[in-house]
Amino acid sequence: MSCEYVREYYGVPAEIGRRIEHNDKPGIIAEDRGHYIGVNFDENNPGVVFNVHPTDQVKYLEMGKIRKMTRSQRRYQEYLKVADCFDDFMHFLRYRSAMKQESY
């Protein structure tokens, strides 16, 4: 559920999975970002999350379902966490593939 701080401080029904409209753009709260709500707008790919102030032209709607990232998006997010250890994304993919081969 999360977003406890936002609910208590701003008095809004923010929670992970709640649909919203911000400036007439539909989306869903995907992350608790402290003083902000993390929104994945319908027009963006899953996993692309923007900070939105909970009272800045936000209309809270019904509960919805957060879209899951694709496998390639998850892989790239994994790379971003360790990017400083690799020359580039292709280097990361080769290393990841070699590690999977060793585990067989």
C-alpha cells in the first residue's frame, strides 16, 4: 500500500496501484517517492516513473493494475544498477550470458 506519508500529510487517497489523472494525463501510482507519488503514465512504457506532487492537479480515481516491465526493460534496469562496472550495455550482456552458461 505505501504512500503513508503522502496520505497523512496531504490528506489524499494515494496508494500504490491507484489510478490518477495529472493535467488530464491518465496514469497509475507505481512507486512511493517520499513527498511525491511515482506515476507511470499510460502513454509511457511500463517502468518509466515520474515524480508528481500529490496535490498538483492530481485527480485520484479507482484502483488499477500496474503494468509490468518487459524482460528487456528489466534487463536494462539491472544493467543501470551496475553500469559503472562495465564498458557498455553489450559488455554487460556478454558477461551476463557467460555467467548463465557457467551455471548450467
